[in-house]
Amino acid sequence: MNTPIYEGKAKQIFAGTEPNTYLIRFKDDATAGNGEKHAVLDNKGVLNAAISNLIYRHLAQNGVPTHLIKVIGETDILVRAAKIIPLEVIVRNVAAGSFSKKYGVAEGSELKSRVVEFSLKDDSLGDPMLSPSHILALGIAAEEEIFDVTVQALKINELLTELFAKAGIRLIDFKVEFGKTDDGNIILCDEISPDSCRLWDINTNEKMDKDRFRRDLGNVMDYYAEVLRRLQAAI
Ligand code: UDP
């Protein structure tokens, strides 16, 4: 188990202890700007694993199929094997980040309707944005699969907006990744944590997510710990 099959920026993947499974280990490393900025944030792996596991259990209980089988340790989970669809699926409720920059909309502006956006998961190309017709033309996914992923992403958004609101947090936007199992089902993979969501305090709009690292706002892990504490109290 000591050599990962794959090592990403924030996670390591090992062979699983059961057939058709993998073990995922959350790391303390944080990167931003396509890997240009890097730091090791003490305890990030433990906090993100705990937050993501809590969220994935909540989603599974509400009918969203996920890769999570069981929690193995503080930073380790056993997951179902799935072939990752190389798409970053982003859902936006409020303008922020690249959306604000690209379309000239102030951060924090409410959107008239939800945005579902796709990017190609490829750091060397800078994760370019894709329309559904790009996805079809490049053979990344079929039409029914794009539909399935969109419906699941919107359902995740509904469930998480409500869950975070109970925790006194506004879900601004988030990114999810999906994979295809051997039997052809599309399931939620990867993680959902403050690394992959924008989370603002519902009263003060204070940022409680990775933007604290990206923008050097400080006390990054204190805010991640607060997200976990509030979610545990809300669930
Ligand atoms: N995001 C992510 N991984 C990426 C790009 C974006 O998890 O490689 C998340 C990000 O944390 C935010 C949402 O997706 O919650 C939308 O990000 P955006 O497109 O605004 O990009 P950014 O401003 O982070 O470059």
C-alpha cells in the first residue's frame, strides 16, 4: 500500500483492499493557480476528509450515488473503482472567481438562474471551458451522460445549498467530478470540501474556503475547521 497508483495535487490513490476498489488518501498539500502556488497546510487532509465524508454520506442518504464505500482512517477512504470522466463540473449560485472576471460581474452578485459549467480536466491546457457540443465533439461523454451529470450536479447543489444554509454558510459555487463504473453507472467521485467550493458566512460574507489560501487572507485551516464544526452541528 506504500506506493500510490496515482498522486494528484491534494490526494494519493492506492490499490483498494477489496476487488474493484481504491483507497484515497487526502494530503495536506494546497495548490492554486494551476500549481504555481504551493503550501503544506497542517491538518488539511484530516479536515477535508471529514468534511467530504460527511457531505458524501448526506448525498447518498438523499439518493445521489457516490464512490464512497467506507472511511478507513482520518485521511483515508475506500471507494468504488470508476473511470473518471475528465470534466470539472461547476455549479454557480452567485457570481465569483473566474465567472466574475470573465463576464465583468461583481463578486457576490446573485445570478438570475443557476449556471452549470464544464471544463476539461487538463492542467497542461489550463482546464479550458467546454460547451456540451465540445464535449460531444471531443468524445468525452455522450449526450445522455452530459444530461445525467447535469441533473446530478443540480441535485447536489439543491441538497448542499440547504445543508450549508443550516450551518450558517452560503454555497456560492462548487466543482464536482464524476466517474463511470463497470456497470455503466455515473457516480460522484473525487471530493467536496472547502478546496472545491466557495463558502461564505451567511451573515458576514466572510470567506471560509480555499480563496483564503489563493488570496492570502490567512487562517485558512481555522476556517476549514469551523466549516466542519458547523456541518457536524447542522446534520
Ligand atoms: N474549482 C476547483 N478546481 C479547479 C477549478 C475550480 O475546485 O480546478 C472550484 C473553485 O474552488 C470554485 C469553483 O470551482 O468553488 C469555481 O471556480 P472558478 O471557475 O471561479 O475558478 P477560480 O476562480 O478558482 O480560478
